[in-house]
Amino acid sequence: MTERDRILQHLQQMADSIMAMFGRNCETCIHDLKDLQNSLVFLRGSITGRSIGAPATDLLVKSLKQSPDQLKDMHNYRALSGDGRILRSSTVFIRNSQGEPVFAFCINFDTTDFFNASQALAPFLCQQDGPDHTYHSSETFAQSPSETIEALFRQAVSEIGRQPATMSTEEKTVLVEILERNGALQFKGAVEQIALLAGVSKYTIYNYLKKIHTKQAIRHLS
């Protein structure tokens, strides 16, 4: 057995152990850094909807542009699944005896259920701020339009109280209505970014907007 095979075997044991402990909300995977085209060589769980043979993620590709001695592990960062679920993720770069990065060991944890539960409990746990029983808004000091859009998206999701992946079509329509009302759609590329965050296509967002504008027009005439 080669050194590379032994490393992979040990990583697989670790992956199975983590899955046994954290269960269905967790996913563990191993990426082969020598073959970015078919990088995913081991997978437990189905949080991200991928399969063996999937390519390296954009984060991995960008990280590997650094020199090996500058390559750093990344812990507990925010990620987004294709269907709009919010994940907490960690990536550890595994090196061989020559110090070369050969595998990336990744953990993805779906926090959607915990977010929905916290939103359901929030009215019973949060203090009301003022005599009018309203909550003060938070402010995000964004450095790019996409950060502002994402902040407005998070606020709209919080207002509805469910993550997009678990929202009904009606709730997603309301989400887009809140975003439009709060000015998110004024930014260039907003529809595409909102579609990505919500886990739908941009054409679906346009359909939601059409439905919203039709409803508003009828309300205005009545």
C-alpha cells in the first residue's frame, strides 16, 4: 500500500466517525488535489447533492493558486448549497511526508433546521426594544453591492422565519416581495444573486415578480 493509499484510508475512517456522530445534517468528503476535474473521491452524506467524480469547488481551486507553504486550513466558514441551504463548513489540507498537499478533507453541516427552530423560538426569547414593540434594524457596512444584497436577503429570510430550502412557493414569493420593497432589486445583478441564494433560477424570480406586480395592480384598482 502506498503512502497516498494509507492517507486516504485514514481519512475515510475519520469521515465515517464524524458522520456517525453528527448524523443526517452532516456531510464529509475527500477531494483529490491532483485531479481537480474529478476531484471528489469519497463522500458520506448528501447535503450538497454531489456524487463521486464531481470537480473541485471554486474555493478549493482558488486556494490551490497559493504556494503550498501559504495554503491554510479553513474552519467554520459559511457556505451555500445549490438549493439554498445555509451550511457551516471546514476544509483541511492533508499533506504527504514531503509536505505536498494531496487531499482536502471537508465537513459540511446543514444549519437550516436549527435556523428554523431558532426563528420559531425567537418571539419567546428576545427582548422587545421599544414601547412600540418593534426591533431595531441591524446595519451591514458592505464593501460591495453583493454584500448589501446578501444582507437584505438575510433580513428578509429572518422576517419570514424559514430558510429558502424549506419555504413554500408562496413564502418564496413573499421573500422576493420583501426584497423588492426594501430596495434589493435596485442593484445590478440582483436577480441572479437572489436566485442563487434562494436556490431557484433567475426565471423563477422573474415569475415571482410578475405575480407580485399583478397582485399589486389589482390591489391598486380595487
